[in-house]
Amino acid sequence: MKRGEVKGRQQFNEKADNSKAYKELFEEFMLSTKLKGRSEYTMKSYQYHSKYFTEFLKATNQGSNTLCRDINEKMLEDYILYMQDVKGITNNITINSYLRNVSPIIKFGIRKRYIPEDFEIPSVKYQETFKEIYSEEDIAELLQKPKKRDFSSMRTWAIIWTLTSTGLRARELRELKVKGVDLMNRTITVNATKNKKARYLPISNSLTQVLTEYLSIRGGEGDDYLFPTVYGERMAQSTLQKSIMLYCRARGVDKYSLHLFRHTFITNAVNQNVSPLILQRITGHCSMKELNRYYNAKTSDMVNIIDEIAPKISRKESLFKKGGDKSKKLKK
């Protein structure tokens, strides 16, 4: 609800139903979220972060029985201090993540008028840092075919080829089905996506060959998962992460973040002058703003391109010409 709408209702003496407890608000929010078809991952994330917020309420108020009318900006600022001082969380990115996952519940309560006043959700400022993407040497090492031909080794090899060649999210990859792979037309159908919008992924000739070899070992029916566990079930996020970690360490690569493959794919695509619209369609980002967050320009890339766009000194006026008087040049 917009701030003006809240003030308007107060002006016309519309009373808010602020007798609800936070527990009731959360239950109603989760039901609404389920009806909207949010993913299982999203639902679990709300439950996880609400548990910590409830712990804070219990330590400072009446726990889940805290009334919605008592929730305000000052309370969330106290929640930040609680995470820092009591829980010992020093990473501001983590703190903002906790706030970001409680924010939809609070905003839902404001829209329902259980929380009488609209307010800005506070956040903690932090210094952004560059994520070091996988280097060309890292990728070359990881893409080499494993010496072992067992299912687990070939599966992880095919997974890394898929991540580096498509920029897929780990959750999307885990949900891929065998029938979604069209080797003839070189596409993969991604039905389980973050934004609920299915999309087709183009796949390279090289990835087509890799998947052809992998599927000859994997076999399976159309509705089976493309990259399952050894029991044919969907891989858990932790299982996928562990298999990638062990694979990378065995290859001497000290980075093994799943999401870093997506950063690397997008960065390499931008450096190859791929159209942002096409890249947005491939990666499934809803906006250019989100896509921009994944671009990690290397210093060498920026140094190379700056010579093309910055002014140049003509050879006749070079400050470093042999026998020239640099002080005179500078005065001019």
C-alpha cells in the first residue's frame, strides 16, 4: 500500500484491524503466498527468516503474540541491533538478507491494515566488492572429460558444461527433465523458473555433444530428471553443491560457487558483445537492472576498452618524445 493511501484512510477515520498478532499475520501471509503459486524454495525461505524474527520478538516483546500494531520502523531498527549485538552477525549483507525476507510479511500486514502505519524497511549499508569469476584457465580445466566413466563423474562433468554454457540457475538445473533436451534443434526447455515464466535455452554444438554422451550413460524416461541422484531422484541443493565442490577441488580450482558460473557466463557474454536483450532472454532476468548486477568487468577488460574511448595524445605532442623538454610541454 502506498503511503498516501494509508494517510487517506486515517484522514477519513477508517479504522485498521490492528488487533492481529504477528503469528496470525504470518499464517495469513503464507496462505496468500501459497495461493499465488510461489515456489517451495521461496516458502521455506519465508519460514526460515520469520523464525529468527519471532525469536527477536520473543526476546524483546511477546513473541509471535506480539500485536501487529506494535510493529514499526523502530522495531526493525532494534531487530538490526539484535542481530548484530546478540546474534553476533557482523556481515551486513546477511543482515539485509534477513530484513529483505521479513519485508514482504510486513508489507502484507500494511496492505491488510493490520499494521496501522506505512514505513520504510531499514537496511544496513555495506561496501560492495567484486566477485572474482572463473578464469579461462579454470573453465578449461573443469570442462576436460573425467578419466572415470562412472555415473557421478560424468553427471558432474555434464552439469558444469551446462552451467558454463547456459548461465542456468542451480534451482532451474535441478528441475530439468530428460524430455526437455532437444538435441536435434539444440534447445533445452526450462519450465521450473524463478519468475514462473518458461523459456527455451539455445545450446552450443559442444554442449550438444556433451549431453549426447551423458544421456547415453544416463538413459531414463522423458519425465525423469536430467541430472538426478544415483537413485533417480531430484538432487538437493546441498548434494549438487557438494558434488561441484569435490569436482573443482580435484581439478585444482579453488572456487566452487554454483552461482559464480552464472556470473561468469553473463560476463563473458557481455565481453563478446552479445545483445543485452538476447542475454536477458537467455538468462531469464526480468529487468536490465538485475542483469547488470551479474556483470563482473575485469580490470584488463576495462583497461583495453578505455584506450578506445578516452582522448589520445598525438604523436607530435607526446610528453615522452626523446630529447623533448617535458616542462615546456606541460606549460603549454
